Amino acid sequence: MRFGEKIRQLRESKVLVLRKPAMLLDIDTATLYKIEKGYRQARLKHIQILANSLETDEIGLKTHWIADKIVQILEEEDVNLLNY
């Protein structure tokens, strides 16, 4: 599961609208929406805030965040791991 999907799943399980976590992150709701959809990357400084506000494990969120970063790098380099 990608980072944005995880954030959305956690937020919806807490019955939170985008506005509250976006306010805590000091970003607008459109930016948080883009993060959840995978159109933008969250910043590392957002992980702790999200973990606290969504009452979840910070290390687990960091793992999803790092995995997304790796996927992004591989996509940018057009690396096809199936050929290795």
C-alpha cells in the first residue's frame, strides 16, 4: 500500500475530513488530497504529525513514506526491476 493510500485509510477510519490533518500539517486541503492520491510527496517532517493525529505508529508511516520515495526514484530512472 502506498503512503497516500495509507494516510487516507487511517484518516477515514478516524472519520476525519481533510481539513483537520491539513491544518495540523500547515498545508491546505488540496495539498493533502494530492498527497493521499499520490500526486505529491509528503515531507519527512509531516510523518510525526500525521502519526500523532491519526493515532498510528510513526515507524510504520515512515516505512510507507520511504517505500514511496524508492518507487519514485525507480520510476524517474525508468528502472524495470523485472528485468534483473
